[in-house]
Amino acid sequence: MVNNGSFLYDHDRDGTHTEIAGCEAKFRNIDSATSIAIRYTSNTLTVLLDTLGKMAYKECFQVQGIHLPTGYFFGASAATGDLADNHDIMSIKVYQLDVANDVADDTDYSKVEPRADIFAPPRDHIDDALGGNFRSKAVKGFKLAAIVFCAVLGLLVCAVVGFLIYQRQQENKRKRFY
């Protein structure tokens, strides 16, 4: 996503109206840390991934026509939706690339407005056929009765077990050994 502050991130469409490009990486439940290399040179953004921890990067995507100014900051965010994933950024290393320019470029990059020449085509929003997750619906009817019954039964079992333990402790206090 390239943003000049005028775009909002649309969570319902996973940000596809401002998406530049993307790729998939299987990094769940692996023993090594996943590394990402982001390279921006000559208005081209390249993202490379290393999911095996071997410093062998594979290209995720490369997009031309990305215009970024100088003097800005890096930012990272993650939203997992209903999943419970944890994303840790262990370090950020920034390097200046020395690249030979074939064309004389007299652009003042401190005055460039962040933009991308292209965006990925948006996907249509499809509602969940089941009506969303469990937490979004009110519990009523048979489900509510079953939950209340189980809760009362659980409390009753705990009370009986507690009474039996208390009774046994009282019997043990009365016994004397001579």
C-alpha cells in the first residue's frame, strides 16, 4: 500500500483498493524466523522472502512506478482478524544502495508525493454465508438453555465434591491415635 494520507484502509475488502501487489508465504509453525528484504531503487519496489532461514531470498513481487519521497519514516502494522497470530519484528536494517543511473535525474525527491502508478484490481466483498463468527450472534433458544444447564450442572458437581472433601476432613479430625 502506498498512501499519501488521503486513503483509508478498508478492512472489509482486505485493503485491495489500495493494494499494489502481494504474495503468499507459508511461515506458520516453522522452526526458523522468516526474513523479508524490501528494495526500492529507480522507482521500483521489490520484496523478497526467506522462509527457511537460510538467507536464500526468493522474489515475492516487483512493481515499477512507485514514487516515494525522502525524509519519511518506516512503519509496520498487522491485523489478523479472527485468527490469533503473533507477528514480531526482530530488527530493521536500512542500507543506502549505490546504483548507477543511466538517465540524468534532476528530481527533488523531498518534494515527491507518495503514489503508485498502478494498483491491483479490487476483489468483491463476499459476505460469510454462515453469518460471521460465533461472537457476532446472540445466543438464544436451545443453545442458551444448554449452556445454562451445563453451567448449573458444573456448579452442582463442584458443590458435591467440595462437600465430600469437607466431610472427610472432619472425620479425620475426630480420629485419635493413642
